[in-house]
Amino acid sequence: MKTDRDVSREDLRAVESPPLSDALLSRMRPVAKMHPETPPRVRGPQKAPAKKSTTIQLDPEVLDFFKAQGEGWQSKINDVLQNYVESFR
């Protein structure tokens, strides 16, 4: 089993959300408590039309291909599907 010291940057990039150690979690504090002068972040208005969340099953090679494209891979899948829909209009 790997320890925190054995985990490489490559290992961390291979997962979407790297695990947090108990030591790190115990040191974490809410941003509002540590920086009370910082105004809370508010999400801006959604672009119209707002996207809907769903769950789909994709072949592993399809998912791997898009994830390998880096950040925004879900939007790229949406763009490909949108182009497909528009090809029938």
C-alpha cells in the first residue's frame, strides 16, 4: 500500500479528486473563518439554456479519450453531441 510520500504527481493526476490525509483534514479551516474580510463567492447567472445534469454510460475508450483532453472534457462531449443533433436539423 502506498503512503502519502509514495504518491507521485502522476498518481494524483490519474484520479479526479485525490484523497486527503487525516493530518491534512485536521489542519483545514473554513475560508470564512480564516479570511473574514473576503466576501463570499456567489455563482453568476447561468447561460441560457441551463444545462441539465444526467447520468449516462459510455464505453471506457470513449470516456478515456475525452478525459485525456483535460479540463472541460464534459463540455467537449456536450459539443460533440450538440453537433450531432444539429446535423439532423
